[in-house]
Amino acid sequence: MTEQKTAILLLQDGTVYYGKSFGAIGTTGGEICFNTGMTGYQEVFTDPSYYGQVLIMNSVHVGNYGVKDEDVQSDTVKIRGLIGRNLEELFSRKQASGSLGDYLRENEIVSIEEVDTRALVAHIRTKGAMNCIISSEISDLDVLKKKLSEVPDMAGLELASRVSTKKVYEMGDTGSKVRIAVMDYGVKKHILQCLVDRGAYIKVFPAKTKLEELKKFDPSGYFISNGPGDPSAMKYGIELVSGILEEGKPTFGICLGHQLLALANGIPTFKMHHGHRGLNHPVKNLVTGLCEITTQNHGFGVDPEAVKKAENVEVTHVNLNDHSIEGIRLKNKPAFSVQYHPESTPGPQDSRYLFDEFINMIVAN
């Protein structure tokens, strides 16, 4: 076990927490956010939608089942830093390939433990999302305050192109009649697997790919992925989704893809107070009347008042905690989207039916 040093967590509002170092030694900063899930930490850490953020894991013990290659949702850890109550080096799972500590050190993720995360989460829920900095090498608060002032705000930040694939790749049965062009703005691996498992042949494109290039694939449907950053800063993404809708082919968006679909229809997005991140968010499907427990990870939302005024947009899902918009569909196009994560890695599988609906829409089109 690596010798621990004193570590400092400094928030933008001046709040200071002291703890012990874990993972890599160094200094890191970003927007602070929290995840309330009790499990699935490796899937969470590798979710590209967390890029640029320092994550609080609200579960008291994190790392107690180690890590393994099969649990990743992208090729690298995407969080900027990690905050925990008890971050564990020892692990019990026989299938694990190593410890959380080694994993964070290998990925150069600066972390802090022995923080009262319950109190910290309550603070963020009250004060709202803000930037923070963690350091296990600098003890001078004035120096840390200066470094924290240099951390960019998430609002207005375009990050999707930083986590997107750099080259086109394909998955699935090349002979399938269901051909889906996937726009990778930070797509999770299991989203792609959910499409392939349903018989689709998919081609994944970098974030700034032009519509003309997508059309060369001759897709029968389009998928707009999740991803990090402010959707309103993605002018290229909004323009592309607008062009895709003109094609009139089935289109499905998740999380950031949901926000881009709204923006492409003149509906603005907004920065949420502290966002939704966890595995137990209740959502009501307004079409069926059924409730589903969902996995969520987003700090931006779709303006509910603007949705009501949009003639060609219908709300399909709402959050039962705060009544925020969780799903929409177009009345004049075969396009729909949800704010949450139906691939459920980690989390409940209540929403997997959305992939079936997308495939069925393509087949019927």
C-alpha cells in the first residue's frame, strides 16, 4: 500500500476539507459533482460524460471489489479527481485484476479520502455545483485558490470532441439490414453493445463528422450519443442533428443526444443546480403510465417551458423527483430521446425497452 499524505479539497465557495491522499499524488481541479450509486464505480469512472469533473462517491466504501477490464465503459478513466469517505486498497472479488488504488495511480487520478462525503453532498445539494481543487502536494491555501480560479466553468464548455473517437470503427453483423450511424460525443461501450445485441450493424463516427460522410454509410437510422460539457456550446452538433432530422430516418438520442435533439428543434438547455447522477432516479413514462428506475448522469437539462410551447415536440418522460424533462419525441419525425441512460451500466434494466423501440422503428420505417 502506498504511503498516504495529507490532502486538501478546496471548493469555489471557500469551503475546505482535509483528508488523506489516494491514487496519484498531485493536484487536479474541475466541477464537483456527486453520484449516489452504491456500486458500479469503475463503470462510472470510465463514463466519458464525467470528463472534466471531480466526483464524490456518496457510498461509504468504494473499491472493496477491486477492478477488472470488463467493467470499463471507455478506454481510460474520465473523471478528473475522486472524493470518498473510505477508498479501499483491499478487495474481495476473485475475478478482479487489481486494486482501486493501483488503477487510479495507473490512470494518474488524484484522489482524497477520509472526507465526510455525506456532509459534502448535502453542501453541494444546497449550494449547487461549483468548481473545486484537490491537492496532495500543495498545502498553501492561497496557492490553491489561485489554481482554482484558473479552472474553467462547465457552462459554455465544449468537451465532446475531446472524448470522441478519433477514427471511424464498426461493430455488429455486416449483413444486417439495420444499419445505424452512431455519433460519438462520448458514447459508452455498453450502449453500442445494446444496439449490436439487437442485430444492428453500427458504424461509429468522430464528433465533428459531417452529414455527407454519414450518408455514405447508407444508414437506416441514426444514434446521437451521451457525452460531457455544455450542449449549447456544440454548434457543430446542433447543426448535424438538424441535418439528420431532414433525412427523415429513425433517430434516437441519449443524454447529451437528448439535449442536442431539443436544441435542434429550437428548445434551449440550461445548467442544472446540481444535476442528476446515480442509479435510482424514478422516471414516469407518460405514454404507458409506468414508472421506471433509471441510471442518470447529467448536469444540463431541457427547458420545460420551451418544450410546452414547441408545436412538434411531445414530452414522453418526466422525473418524479423534480418533474424535469426526461424524454421527448417529435410529432412530425421518427425521432425520440431520453435524458437518462437505458443501457444501465451500472444500474437497473427497466429502460432497456427503448433500444427495442428504436430497432423496431428502423425495421418498420
